[in-house]
Amino acid sequence: MAFTPQIQTAQMSDAELDSIAGGQAVGAAAGAGAAAGLYVETTAAGLTAGVGGGLGLAVSPQGIAADLHLNAAAAVAS
């Protein structure tokens, strides 16, 4: 008598697998972005200044994603 464990397997179609895993995204995606920046640096005086910004928007079948950020930095060393 054989005591080897046996596992029963079954075949699944791609459509069945997609329904279990959430499927595949179908449709179009669009995106837009913008950025601006200004940077000044003088090594002799030790002056550093910077301004930056950004804006992003993406639309896809999964939803909408937006991003807005602004950076500012200043340093003076003598």
C-alpha cells in the first residue's frame, strides 16, 4: 500500500484566472504634468536659494490620481 500524499489539480482558463485576480484593465489612460523651478547659488558669498513646484494628473480605468507639490529652500553662510 502506498502512503504517498496525492494532490488533485484542475485546469483553469485565462478568463477564470482573470476573474479571481481582478481581471485585466481595459481602456485608455491619460496624463498631464507641469513643473517650474528657480535656483540661485553663489559659492563665494555662500548664498543658496531655490524654489520649485510641480503638478501632475493621471486618469485611467482604475481611477484618478493627482499630485501637487511645492519646494522652497534658502541658506546664507558667510
